[in-house]
Amino acid sequence: MQTASKKVINGWAMYDWANSVYNLVITTTFFPIYFLAVTEEHVSFLGMRFVNSALYNYVQAAAFLLVAITTPILSSIADTRGNKKIFLKFFTILGSASCAALYFFDKSSLNTGVFAFMLATVGYCGGLVFYNSYLPEIAAPEDRDRISAKGYSLGYIGSVILQLIGFALVLLKPFGMDDIKPVQITFLLVGVWWICFAQIPFATLPASKPSVDKHQGNIFTEGFAELRKVYAQVKTMPVLKRFLRGFFFYSMGVQTVMLAATIFGSKVLNLPSSTLIAVVVIIQLVAIPGAWSMARLSGIYGNLRVLIGVLILWIGICIAGYKMQTAMHFYLLATVVGLVMGGVQSLSRSTYAKLMPETKDTTSFFSYYDVTEKLSIVIGMFSFAYIDDLTNNLRNSVLALVVYFIIGLVWIISALLKQKQLSSVK
């Protein structure tokens, strides 16, 4: 196949620019800091008592679980009916509207904040399934690392721009605003940014072709049939199967570190919010060359070898995170996290796109990938929150992530060895 036109590639990458503001502004900086600021140490939600940081992580885990349950069937429907762009639009509207709704979250409206945050997470994660599935449709295998890295790089740049706008609002407090209003306005801006810039990929991405010419049943029976077909194919592909198992375990660690880092810095090291926001901006900027460098290294050494090196670095990051004591330690570790954060995400996506077979069922295959990731995040975030709730010490939660990275590393090494074995047979 040939890579699509520059217009289509740029349009696809702009969805990263559009939705990454959620990932940075909502989950990484402003919202976790704001959530801890407007809630008590122990809060009551749905008749139960939680440590506030644990509730935050439980909510994210619940959102990822909801996505993992619903998107497989939706993605199969998208493949059989050829309407993945409709689903991409639906999740974009859901996510952006929910981010905007966080404008109304304050000390007196915990339920509003929790449910809006949960739905924003569903919108973000649900949309990624359909966005990612375009990659093998518009990019030739040899271009997928580069194009995947381009998407992540644009996402980091766009999110940093809005992050700086929000940071300026918080520092300057224009028009006599109090401490809360600038953050609430930033949440509103995330929703507006997301829905507005998403119109670019909506206008440029090609329409999908149905994978089924003649429909034998309703959308649900065809959807389940599509899923069974994908699962059966994955079972026959030993390298892909091993990669997915490794991806499942190391994603527990990667995503949890990224989602909980700000909570850790705020609660354990008592870093001020302005410092945390500045550090996260630095992480995003460092992640841009990180993503591109991983793409270049994968072209020289191969995707799986580079992933192995990155996972070893992540193990070191978790051990260092457990031991860190000062703000300077946090800054140094954050820089290293930035270098490997974009690389591992971009490389994971392009590696999967390379290993999957040539097929019309791209959405269903990427749904399999996405469900693997979301279930891993559910386990990672739940275990992180549970250990925090049980021991009241986030350091123990960080140390536990090392186990996930080690298991993931073993499976990726297994995938590389299997790939070598199959290559030697050929």
C-alpha cells in the first residue's frame, strides 16, 4: 500500500493536537491538583468513604473499564458498517462537553466533578480506538513509526500551548478572578479546543469502507462475529500475541505513572501547584524529541529491541520514584519520564500496526489493542489506589508498578526471540 497524501496525514495527526489537551490539562496537571484542593482528605461518595487521592484513581479505573466493555462491539460495528468517523465524532463530543462541564465543579458539587471527569475519560479513550485504527489505513508499514510519532509530537505541542494559557490565567487572575475561577475556565477551554480542532481531521480523513459487503444480520450479531474473527486471527500470530501480552503488563505501569505523577508530587512531596504545572510542561516538551528519537532508533535496531531498552528505563524510574525525597529529584526524574513517555506510546502504537495483518478490520484490530491497554490501566490504577488506601503511602503504590514492568519486559523479550526464530525459518 501507499501512504496517503500529506493533507490526510496532517489531518489525522491534528486529532492528537485536538484531544491531547485532555490528557495533559485534565488528567496530568490542573484537574488532579484542583481535585485535591477542593476535596477533604477523606470524602464520601455513593455512600462510601474514600481517601480523596484513592477516589480520583478509582474513578479513572471505572472509566477505563467502561471503555473496555463498550468499545469492542462499537468498533466491530464501525468495521462492518464503515462508519468509524461517526463514532469518532460521538466520543469527541462526549469528551469535550464533559471537560467543559467541569467548569461547574467546586467544593459543593463533588458528584458533578466525578461524573464529568469519568465521562471525559470515556470520551477521550473511546475516540482513540477509532483514531488509532486509521493509522494502518493511511500509512504504509515503513512510514508508520514516523507518522505515529508525528501525531504524538503535535499532541504534545498543542497541549503545552493550552497548558500555558491556563497557567497564565492562574497566575494573573484577570478581571478580579478568585483562585478557583481561572482553573474552571481552563477546563472550559479544553472542551472548546478539543471540539474545534477536531473539525480538521473530521474534514480530511477518508470515509471508511464496510468490511462486510452483504449484511447477514443486525449490527450486534455482525459486530460479535467480527470480534470472534479478530480474536481467532490473533491466536495464530505468535509474535503479535506475545507483544500484546507484554503491552498489557507494561501499560499497567506506564499509564499509571503518567496518570498519578501529579497526585504523587502534590501529596507526597508537597510541591506547589505552580511548580507541578511547570514540570509537566517540561515533560511534554522533552517528550517531543523523545517520540522522534524512538522512531529513528526503531528504524535502526527494530521496534522490539528499542521497547526492551525503554522498559528497562521505566523499571529504573519506578525504583527512583519510590526513593525520591526532594523537589530536585522530582524534576530530574520528570525529565527522564518525558524522554521515554512519548517514545513508548508512539512505538507501541506503530509496532502493533506493523505486526497486525493486512485487513479491512482495522478498527476491530485496534479495539483489541485498546481493550488490552484499558484493562491493564484498570488493574494498574485500581492496584495503585488500593495500596494507597490500604497503606496510606503512595510510595508503596509506585514500587508495586515495578512488577508489572518486569513481566511486560519478559514478554517483549519473548516476542523478539520468536520473531528471530520465525525469520531464521524463512
